[in-house]
Amino acid sequence: MLDVQNLSKSIDKKPFLTELTFQVGAGESLILLGRNGTGKTLLLNILATLVEPTSGTVSIIGMDAFSNLKQVRPQIGYVPIAFEGYPELSVVDYLNFFAAAYKLEKQERTAAIDAVIELMDIQHLRDIKIGTLSAGERQRLLFAKTFLHEPDLWLLDEPLAPLDPRGQIEMVELFSELNSMGKTLVLATNRLENVSKLCDVGFDSSQKDNLIGILNNGQFAVLKTFTQLQREIKNANNSERLLSNWLAEYYLEVTKS
């Protein structure tokens, strides 16, 4: 589904991403972990075809993304780290605007909007102006908007950060459902506890063997499957120690440089 080969990005001759290569298949997830400034959001922007790489290729649904924007972009759903604009629009008007932009037929829009509003549990907000919404409510609205066009590739930048504990649990369950539907997810975070939630709650080894990529200085310090990481835990500790308890030490070790 997503195939990235030797991707690099420099800005004003300064390298920010260097020779990244990875693949994420249908029904699989890649969790990008790294501190602020390691290139997670930049990488998501490239995968979303909003920023061109300096070198390397991005293939989505078997096509070069930047040579086939018209075909590829409808397959991408991007939930950015910040919600910007449209403060005077109501929730339902915002969704109507994007339903039209996604070229949903008029007769389909009402049903589609009602469905995503119910899915994200924001029925009580449909006539509320966006400018008055809380951060968590705006996050739910972003997900509702993304569901409208049913993309195959989901790019999620700190998707749990604005949500309360219940919202985080519900969203992790939703990510798992998306994987079960064959959707490909790339999630970026700088919070170890969010990785733990995603690993321990939403993505278990009975599903596809998903990836953790630890970015450091624009490169992958680690790119391994959950199974590989769990095997290392057992070898290092001779125990069933939880990934959530071990990940902090591991992260500090692999990002020393």
C-alpha cells in the first residue's frame, strides 16, 4: 500500500530526513516515535503529498505519489497536529464543505455526514461554531471529516494528544477497526505513553505485525515489528515484561547520539 524508498529531504541545504526506506501494507500500522524536531511531521507532510522530497520515492496504491497526484490524493486521509481555520462555520457546515470538496453526490452527503457525526459522537455539536469547540472536540471533527471520503491511507499526527482518557481509548479501538478494514495507518507521536497505549491496547500480535519506527536526527534509529521488539524484551529480561515498561529505557538507549 505504502512504499517509501531512500527518501531524503533538505531545506536550505540542511538535511532533515535522510535515506528513509520502509513499507506499510494494507491493514498494517507504522507508529513513528521521536522527540520534537526529528522530522515526524515533515515525513507525514511528504506522505500526504503536501511537500516534495529532495530525493527518493513515495509509492501509494502502487503509483508514484508525486507523478499521480490526481489518483493518489483521494486515497489519503491526513489528520494534522493542529486544527486551523473555519472558526465561524458550524460543525455540519464544515462537513458539508468537505463533502462537496470530496465530490460526494448531493443525495449522498446528508447520510454520509450523519453517519460520521454519529461515529465520532458529536451529534450535540452539529450546529456549534468551530471556534467555540474544545481541542478534543476539534480532533473528533477532524476524524469525522476524514471518514467522509473513506481513504485507504491514514496519516495521523499526535492523534491522541487533544483527547481525554475516554476519548483516547475509543480512538485506539477505532484505529484497530480501521486496520481490520484493511486501512493503512501511519501515526506520529513524541509521547511514550501514547505508543504504549497503541501497542498494549489497540494493536496486538493477533493482528498484522505492525511497525515501530524511532526517528533520531532524521533517520530511523530503529525500525522493527512489534514481534521483533517483544522478542528483544524477552531476550534482554528473560521475562514477559510489558513493552510499555521497557520502551522508555530502549528509546533512550537507541537515541543517544
